[in-house]
Amino acid sequence: QVQLVESGGGLVQAGGSLRLSCAVSGDIFSVNPMGWYRQVPGKQRELVARFTSGGDTNYADSVKGRFTVSRDNAKNTLYLQMNSLKPEDTAVYYCVSAATPEAPFGFWGQGTQVTVSS
């Protein structure tokens, strides 16, 4: 069984930074896709950043140049460094992972709230 536990959310002023962490436990390999989604109430979930099975990174246009996804395989931890935060980045952020390199994201964390004040 895979478990994803996010941490690092909170309240920050616009222009500030936060780093989210996702501790991964269970039968997950470093080649499996992992990433971050976010959701605002009443809106569709948005894929913010991800590692593909090939190790490439993809970002939503809205966060390019401001957010960086990284992973420490030795610590089984995924990170999302968020800089130059904007009020529109306010959302619940979810860590996600896939069971195999070819599978869709099937494992989700409980989410962590990020609130950016103007």
C-alpha cells in the first residue's frame, strides 16, 4: 500500500516562498511518475508540476519559472519549491504518484492548504 503525506503548506504574503514536501511510503519506485496537483473549491483540479517516467519535468504555464519540482529518492520525498507566490496560487495542493511507469496517477495524498495573501 502506498501512502503520500504532504507537509509545508501555510499562509504567506504575495511574493513569498513555500516549499511543500511529500513523504512517500510503500511499494513505489523512483521511475514512477510523481507530481503535484492543486484544487480551488468550485474549480477543476490542475496539474501543477510532475516528473514523467523518463525523469523529465512538466509544469503548468501558470507556474513556469516560479515553481520547481524535485525529488530525493534516498529519502523517498518529493518537493515543490514555490517562489514569487501570487494570490491565485491559493489552493489545496496534492501529491500524486503512479503505481507503474505507464499508469495514471492513482495515489493521492490528503492535501495541504496554501494561502497567499495580497
